[in-house]
Amino acid sequence: MKGPLFYAKILLFGEYGIIKDSKGLAIPYNSYQGALKKTDKLTAKTKDSNKNLLKFYTYLSNLKTNLVRFNLDEFKQDIDQGMYFDSSIPQGYGVGSSGALVASIYDKYATSKITVLENLTRDKLLKLKEVFSLMESFFHGKSSGLDPLNSYLSLPILINSKDNLEATGIPSQKEGKGAVFLLDSEIIGETEPMVNIFMNKMKNEGFRRMIDEDFAKCTDACIDDFLHGNIKSLFGNVKNLSKIVLDNFKPMIPKRFHTIWQKGIESNDYYLKLCGSGGGGYILGFTEDFSKTKTILKDYKLELVYRF
């Protein structure tokens, strides 16, 4: 048995903002993927995955919902026969490792599932997101369901608000000097503690106002610029976003990256922003000259995501 591949995802814009109902843009990232497989001989790694699937099976068995039904007998049988999730997606890196797993389980075991081939109306997208939110809450405490949705559809998703999603197209990549890239913090991040810090900050009126007036507006402008290919304007807005994040989300940025974050803003050579909830994992970068940025950040591991 070898299941279909499900890809990693990158939330280009909208981290934390989507919790508060502002816009977001998520894209599939095909450099990393995962698939369900079976083996007779479980190694230490595959045994861990197999055990996790058993816990997930128990969670789904106790789920009280009319939204979705699973063929749980088949799922359990496959687990007993050595099924595991074979994934290259790094965990705790903000690129949707649990999302790909959730998408693969839904694809294989959900009965009367919504498929990628049908006309994906807004209602169908919302229903899928709701199902995935329930499923992925097993991993994160509370999940938006966006990561599995992106992985399942393998399409860019524009989040206009909680109740308004659409599959979208993004401009095709150009062979230019500019790029979106990932910077590896080489620290594993945990979503839940970071979201808790954010929720505590939201109790402060000044922070709430900053989210509504500065962060959300700037994020929305970045998304519009990116989707319409307004590159000059995009870099101006990404610079502002980078400043807002550095000033207001310091606990989510690993300490040793505060200086290079600031340097990027001052030099205009590159701009950094959070990739997912932060605290470690990947940091997302934007640059108008990727080869120059690679030289400046030669002590760090960079990965190309998208070319301008």
C-alpha cells in the first residue's frame, strides 16, 4: 500500500491575523511531502508514527460530530498491519506536517468525502475546513483547519475571513532576481505556547488596536500586491509588516534572529516575517536580490520558495 502524496504548506501572509478574522494567503510547498505506507518491519521511526496513528484513530472514534464519518474498521486494520505516515515535512517548523497527515487520513478513510475534482463552492470549502479543524485539533489543541485544507486541495487558498475562503491562482514565477525564501532557525517551534502568548497579548487594548489598524491592514495590502503582481508596492508593505512583527511579536521570534531581522529592515536587502506561529521552525524572507541575500546570510540555511 502506498497512498497519494500530500504536500507541505506555507502561510505567506496572515499568521495570527487569521485568528482574528483578517486575510490570509496559503500556498502548497512541494519540496516536502508525506504519504501513508505499510510495512512488515517497523523501525523506531515508523513505530512512533504507527503509535501516533493509533492515538489518532482513538481520537476520531470518540469524535461526536455529524460533519464527517470515517471507515474506522479499515483504519484500525491498516494500523494493525503496520501503517505509518512516511513524511519529509519537518515537524514544528510551521509548514504543516500534521496538516498533510490529516489530509491523507481524510482522503483514505472519510466516507462520502468532498473531492478535489468537484466544483469547490464556498460552502464545500468551509465544510472541509470545519472537518479538518476538528481532526487537526488532536495535534494542536485548537486548529483552524487551514493546513490540511491546503494540503488536501494542493491549491493556493485565499482566506478573506473565517467564513469566506476561495481557491485562488498566484502569478506564475518569473526568472528574476527577487525571491520568497525560508530561513531555517534550527529550533523546533511549538504552536500552542505561541498562540497562548498571542491570546494573552490580545487582552491588552493597545495590542488589539495595533492588530486591527496596523497588522491586519498591512497584511491585506501585502496579499493584494502579491496576487496582482505589484512587486514594488509589495516590498514596501512587506517592510512595514516586518517592522510591525519585530516591534510587537518579539516573543515569537527566536532571540538570535532579532539582530538580522533589524538589519534587513535597515539595509533593505531582505525583510523577514513569521512563518506560522513562530517560536522556531522556519522564518519567511522576501528579497529583491536572492543571490546577494544568500551571501549576506551565508551562515544560515536558506531555501527558495518562489521567484519574482
